[in-house]
Amino acid sequence: MGVAVGAAAIVLSAGAATPLVAAAWVAVSTAVAGGIAAAGTVGLNAYFHRALGTNLLRNVGLSAGTAFLISGAGMAVRTGLASRAAYGIGNTVGALCVRFPTACARAEVVLNAMDTVEQVGLQVQLAVQTALHDPRAAETALELQLEYMDGGAPGNTVAREFDDAVDAAHVASPEDAETLQEVADSIVRWLDVVPPRYRASVAEAFDGTPEVVTLTEDLIVYRHWGGDAPEIGSPWFSPEPYMNPEDARRYLALPEYNSADHVSAFRIPAGTTLLQGTAASQAGRANFGAAAVGGGVQIYLPNPQDAAVVAELSR
């Protein structure tokens, strides 16, 4: 009962935008789970002619406590409290590293682990927000991209306080401020191109920020497919064909179910907007082999129907 009520609170609280509202949902779910458990326990005790208080406190505690933990964790992820806590720790460590660089150099493994925790937390937060159609998913995707770009350092002050960072950079170096603003603008542009429910997977597929391109003329691109990967319907292409299937699987970081035995040419018409960038390594992730290291140029087409098959290439 605690699991069901806690999960229901996460789903039903689609409009929970502030920590106060989220806390109210946690309190309500805890009370509801405890109340249902109490009523059910008393009813069963009466049915079996036991003392009405038998196991009452235990059952209420388990149900209410489970609802509290599940709804609380879900709200922390949805409202960003979890990532803010991680950033707070990371930014504190980052500030200490500025003062004590020698000590931090000796703790590189620990710092990299903290940065990985921050990235995973943002990935989970983005996945939950995307699944629940939370409008804050776009902000989380921006933070995740900036996290990928921070060079393995814990914390992400730029993501949380980007305007302040730009203002400070203007004082120190106008050129650096312009660079920071260009990075932010490019990330926002690609977020506008990708449908919200796909932003998490697209962000993970690119190494860094992809370039937003609006074609001024028709473009021929190539789709590597085979096995359980179909020729038509996928948004992923490459600007050049790989005639060796293993090269395609390696440099485009294709999943294991894509044998890349076939290559088809597609035409994308002028006026279409797409993303182009470097394929990120997927080695070690589920459904990907150790050789899926990426590094090749890939294209994401938001609407795959915009591409028309020209011909299948022979090898």
C-alpha cells in the first residue's frame, strides 16, 4: 500500500512546481497510506476476532513510511532538490579546489566519482520529468549538457547561476562572457528542435552540444541498418557511409541489435532543421557492445519522415 500510494502521488502531482507543494504531496501520501493501512488492519482484526490493535502500529508505520520514502524521493528528483543538494556539495568542493589545488589533484578519483553521481542524478531527473511531461525537463536537459562539458569537476555553478556567471565573466573578460553565452544559446536551440520525450536520449547520444543546422539545399545522408534495426523510421543518420559494418557500429556507437549490414542513402529536403555532432561513446551501457566508442559524425532528424530513401548501397 505504501508503494502504491507513494507512486500515485508522484504521478498525480504533475503540477508540483515548488518544494512547498511537493512537501504537501509527500505529507498527504504518507497520511493516506497510513490511514488505509490502519483501516485495513482494524477490519482484518475484527473479521478474525482479534484485538483491534493487533499489528496496528507496525502496519501503519510500514505503509506510511514506505509512502513517505517513495514520494519524498520522487518529489526530490522532480523538483530538482536532489540535484541541487549534489551541486551544493560539488560547488563547495570546487571552491576548495581553487584554494587547495595540490590536495585536489591527489583526490582526482574521488572528484570524478562525485561528478559521475551528479550526471547520473540529472539523467534520472530528466527521465522522470520527461516521462511525466514536466515542463522543467528543458531546464534539466540544459543542466545535463553543461554537466557533460564541465571537464569532470564536481558542482555546476554555471548551470544553476548562469546569468551571474556571465555577468562576472563580463567584468573579468568580455570574450569569455560571449563564449559562455554562445554555449547557452546553442544548447537552448537544440532543445527547441528535439521533442521533449526524446531529449534525455538525444543528449546522451551526442558528445558535447550538437549543432543546429537548417538546410539551404537538399542533403544526402546515410542510414546504417540490419539485424533488428529497420531501414526506415529511425531519426539517426550519418553524413558519410561506412562500407565496413564494424566501422559503422564502432564510430556511430550503434546498439548491438543493429548489425549495420546494409547502408541506404536518404535525401533530406532543403528547409529541414536537424542536429549534427559527434557520436558519444556508449561502451559499457545496456544494449551496447564494448566497441561502441563513438567519435564519428552523426545526424539527428526530429521527424524521420522528412527523409526519403534514394537507394541502398552495395558493398
